[in-house]
Amino acid sequence: MNLPFTLDTDTVWYAIGDGSLDKSAHKLDDFPRIIILVDENTENHCLPVLYHQAPNLKMCDVIRVSSGEKNKNIAQSSYIWNELTRLNAGRDTLLLNLGGGVITDSGGFAAATFKRGMRFVNIPTTLLGMVDAAIGGKTGVDFHDFKNQVGLFVDPVGVIIDPVFLKTLDSRQWQSGFSEVLKYALIMDKDLWFRLNGRHFSEIDDWNTVISKAARDKIDIVRFDASERGVRKNLNFGHTIGHALESFFLRTHNETTHGMAIAAGMICEAWISARLFDFEEDQLNEIVTMIDKNFERFLFDESKIQLIVELMHQDKKMRDNKLYFSMLRRLGKATHDVEVDPQLIEASLLYYINQEK
Ligand code: GLY
């Protein structure tokens, strides 16, 4: 893969890899007016980098919101709509979302709904944003206790993925994004798996290639299935059990990390996959060893398993009171809409808490 590379699809242009901001900044000249959306972190750490690469953007108005998932709600959307109104934004104005998943999700949603639709460009600044949230047009906000309950599928006009922004990430943010990188390797990219296997994420020195491969994997999926009717569901591998664990630990311990939760979900769901498909035990062990090398395990006892399984029933992937999973057929190949018996789910959680590491 020659980097940076650009890719123009019917609806979205992508610029990916070191130097992509510099290479693609001229595309922003096509828009008569740009407003930049930041949070306090990206304002401090990323906006100066953006201005350095694209000095014309210093003239643009900036809307600042508070960082964090707890602020990804309709009140924040309302604030952005107010600011867009105050700044006289029109449908020809572009919203430039500079930030992680919260900024690209809520900025995309605010833009897509303002005056029936402004265009937006995503410039993700976290690993999770670069390989997942900024790509694929899922926009929205949380509503009451439900994540991404209100939103739209609407593509940005462009996505610029430049690893230059990663210099200020802390290790939790690296871990969160790395769980998604591992997911692409497991569901569709054996070559990425071989590149990563055996390494702790802090030992990786070729992020430019790793991010480009993972982002390319996601683009390939969403180009086929933007609205998640088919193959895009494969991206949910690890997320059904992972989200339930995330909710459980948020309620009981008031904090968790997305990375740890998805890593745990991938261990359980890989174990179920090995029970349902022709999947060698050695491969399962290889996957679990790699995940354990990079993520701590949650500690909970058997008495909590029932509650965790109940939390899965709030999942968007639930249909007719049944749980459907994305599973691995083998390393590098996934499938979706696999109905899984609750007893098997419980057994996978038992495996997770009892297995000797
Ligand atoms: N994050 C999963 C998806 O975009 O479909």
C-alpha cells in the first residue's frame, strides 16, 4: 500500500495515511464557507496542527462543545444548531468535525439535520475514530440510557485520516481503538492479523500501515452495505457481549473502557464461534492469547452472569426476542445473523472468568 492514498467513492472521498492532511487540504477550498467543530481537547491539541497544515482555516468560525460520551446527547445537538443559527450557517456551509467518535457522531448528526442537511467532513483525531467512527455514515446521539438511539445514516463528503493527530492520545484511547483494529484482523484481514499477532499495541511502530489497512477494511464493508442489512453486521463481532459488559461495569463500577469491553466480548464470541463452526482450538488459543496480551480481564463472579445476559436483551441486534450474533467461521472470516442460545452465551462468560491465563 503506497501511503498516503486517496480514494474517491460515489459519495465520499477519503485521504488516508501520514501526510494526507497536507495532500487533501485543497479539497476544502471547494466549499464557500467552513465552520469547525471541536471539543476542549481537540481545540488545544489538534486545531493548531490543522491550522499549521491548512492555514486558510484560521479564518473559519469554531464551535466548541464539551468532550465525552456523557455529552453526546440531544442538548449538545441543540447547542450546535443554536450556534449554526447564530453564525448564519447555510446549506452551502461545511461543518468540519475535528475530534474522536463523539465529535464525528454528534457533529454529523447536527449537520445532517440542520436546514435539512449541511455537508460535513470528518477529521478523526483518535485511533477509534480513524479506524471506525469517522467512516461509514453512522451519525447520532445517545438518548436516555441508550447509546446512539437517535440518529441517521448519512455519509460525510470526505474523511481525512492523518495519524499526525495521534501524538497526544493516552493509553486508554490507544486501547479502545486497538480493540477495533484487532476486530478487522479477525473478521476479514488475516494479513493484518499476522502483522499484529504477538505484539502489544505499545510495540507497534508501523501505525501508518496498520491504520490504513484497518480503515480500508471498514471502507470496503460500508461501500457494500451502508445501511447494515448484511455484511456490515460482521462489524458487530465482539460487540453484543462486549456492550453488555460495558453497561454492566458502567453501572456497577462507574467506569470501564470500550477497548476492554470489546476485547472481552471477542474472547467470549470467539469461544462460541469455535463451538458452532469448524474452528481449531489452536486458533482460538492464539486469538485469546493475543487479546490477553493487550487487555486486562474484567473480574466478576458466576452470580453476575445472568444479569449480564439480561443486559444483552436491550441490544439493537435483538429480533423476536432472540439474540443474533456475528461470529467467526475461522480466523479472518466472519458471518452474521447467527442465533445463539442463551445457555451458550452463559457458558462463554464462564469460560472467560474461569480460563487460566
Ligand atoms: N461501528 C460499526 C459500524 O460502523 O457499523
